[in-house]
Amino acid sequence: MNISQEKMTFLTANYGLSPEQIEAFHEAYQHAYYSMAPEIEYAWEEGGHFPENPESAMIECLVDADRLEQYILDYMDWCFDFHMKMELAHDLLEIPMPEYCIEYLKSQGKTCWMLAK
């Protein structure tokens, strides 16, 4: 993962994770994406579902329901109870967050990378 020191400092402070956990999350997301995204997109197409924001919808699909568990060795130790998975994924990928994610971060006293920079 190629991430600036400034962004990593922001992410660790904002999300309360270590750089190693952020890297593990990013790698897990990438593995899950390449493993599951084509099938998810196919299911959307077959079902006639065309998300308003496909990138955000894909993030939601991949981080929901513990789909990253098989890609993070110590998932149950820290990631299972981490409740800002969607927000972290948006920040890592620099994809604009849906408003409800921004509002959730605000309710937790947090912000997002794209608003902070």
C-alpha cells in the first residue's frame, strides 16, 4: 500500500487503529474486491439493481457481514468490533462518502480524509 505519512497519521488518529491494522484492512479489502466484486456486480445486473453510487455500494457489500474476516488473520481481535469499516474504506480509496457516513463520523467526533485535507 502506498500511502503518505500525512494520510497515515490522520487515519491512525481518526480511526484509532495502528498503521499495521490500516495496512491489513486495505490489503483485505483489495483481496475481497478482486475475489467478490465481479460476482456482486453480476448479481446487481441480473437483478436489475443499479446503485446510484456503485463504488460506495461495493464498499458496503465488501465490508458488511464480516466479508473481510477470511483476509485478516486477527480479524476477531480488532476488526470485528471496529464500527467504522465503511468510512475507513472510503478514506483509503479516496471515494466520496455518502452523507450518512459523514454524519456517523461526526456523531463519533471524527471526520473524513477528504474533508480534512
